[in-house]
Amino acid sequence: MSTQPTAKTSTGMEISGQPGTHWHSGKLLATQGYVIGIEIGSSGVRQSVALADLNGAILHRVRRPQTHIPDTQTVLQLLDEMLTEVIPPDNGDGKRILRIGIAVGGLVDAKRGMIKRLHHAQGWQNFPLQDYFAEKLNVPCIVDNNANAAALAEVTYGVGKGQPVVLYVGLGQGIGGGLVANGHIYHGVTGTAGEIGHLLVKDTGPECSCGSVGHLEAVASANAMIRAVLRLARECPETETAIHRITEGQVENLTVEQIFRLAAEGNQPASYVVKEVCMYLGNTLANIVHLINPSMIILGGQVAQAGDYLLNPLRERVQELCLPEACQSLRIEQSTLGNEASLVGAVTLALQDI
């Protein structure tokens, strides 16, 4: 009796051969088919699903941002609906879904495909996400942290292409990091390598999403910057007026990009916050440069959209603090994949074993 060949993915899951595929060196060499990328944000507010070909080109994407933090079941139901939209009908051409890659904005056990925790949402502790989707779609599933996925995407398709050691720093609602060396994500022993948002930078700093105080995320994330400027604005009528002007009266919609713009105009509270961010983030990056000696640091997320207003002070700070030998070949660049980095990263995860 003949049997289909099997092999293991990087997550250790055994998978069976499908028509239009064959095995070589433990990897699935596909000749036709698709992969799916799924992005789940750190609060569950942002979900995206994409269908991609085997070259990584996204053929169809669906995004369903929420106005409030949804519960776990609501997120999973939304993802089910989105998957229905992107999965093509079976036309009998042998093209089928071969892999699912999922990028999650939280602590992830990549080996077991499990969400350990989301700092900005409840109900995800030790959630077996890999098993959920693998059983639902009968397709192997790879789960990783969104910064790890974004780092892999930038090295594969973005500004980090061809770089041997890359640190990706996601400066969004929180702060995450992903390290890719020689094309492979470095996870560390328990999967928490790259969690630079939880490095201590300020002993008496504000409370972090994890419950500790003085972490980088509590000082330099998008949420932290907005909170700091709004707090200072209460004591500065000129700044309150400027924020009303730049947000057209929608103060609750203040963005990091607008804060950098106010700082460039000479607004003192905005300038103070931007200067603090550049100092603490620059100090952190300089320490990391001495520790891992990367060839490139890539900045992504909302804060990085400030472009040279952020990049130039950081480059100067890192050059000032680092040994010349440590940063002589270092480049600090803005993500070229932008807001798509995590979703492209999810697709890239899915393509790793193909």
C-alpha cells in the first residue's frame, strides 16, 4: 500500500505531501499553490489576512480594524470570516493552500505555536493558535511574534535584503524587536529574544504595559509619546491650541507624526518629548550595537514614520555612544515595508519551508 510522504516544518509539525508538491532535504518544494498570512495586533484591534503566491506576492488582502479591544472569540470569528474572503474556490487546478503564517503582537512560543500573552488584550494566555488554525483548515501553521516576522520580511524583501545581522525595532502601540542572523530568526531559549521594549531605561519612569516601570516601551512607544504630550499640554495653553489646530479639533486622534511636526515648529512640550525619545531609544540601540554588532537596525511602526526627524538624531546618538569599531559598518534605516511589514512577515513565515 502506498503512502504519502511526510516531513516536519520548522515548528515540528508533520505534514503530508499534496499533489503538485515534492520533498527534498526535509522541505516541501511546491510547484503550485498558495500561502496565507495572518496578522494579529497586540490588542486584537488590528487583524489582517492575505493570500499570497509562492513568490511572496500578495494577491488579495483583507483588513478589519476595530474601534475597541475585542475579546478572543470575536477576533477568531473575524479571522474566520476574512479567511473565507481570501481563500480561492477549488477550481480543480491543483492549487491549494499549503501553509499559514501568523504574526502576533505579543509573547509567542514559536516552537509550539502558542500565544503566551498579549500585553494589551486579555484572554490570550497560552492560547494554542497553531493548533486552532491547523485543525480548522487542515494546513500546517507557523506562528511567531510580529517583530520577528517583520524582521524576516525586511531581510527577504525590504531594506535589509542581503544584510547578515539585522535588528528590526517596531515602534508602535508597544515596542518590539526581532533579530535575524544569516536569514534566520533568533528566538533565544524561551522565545523572548528581541523584547527590547522591556529593557529598563528610566528607574522612575512611567508604568509599562507589562506592569513594571521605566521600560523603553513606557517612554518611547507611540502611546507613551501621545500620553506625554497631552499631559504636558494641560499646563501649556499654547500647546493645547497647537494640538487643536493640527488635529482639526480631534485631539483624541493626535498622532506621533503630528508630535514630530509640532517639535519641528519649535513647540516646547513636543520638542521635550521627542528629545527624550531620541535619547532613551538611542541609548538602548547603542547598548544593543555593542552586544550583537548588527550590520543594520531597521525602525518600523508609527513612530518610525517620522522619518529623518527620528532617524538623524538616533544615528548621531549611536555614533556618539558606540566604539567606532562597533558601528563602522552599521546602518540605521526606516522600514521600507511600513505598515505592511507584519503581514508580509506572516507570509514570509509561511514560505520558510516551501
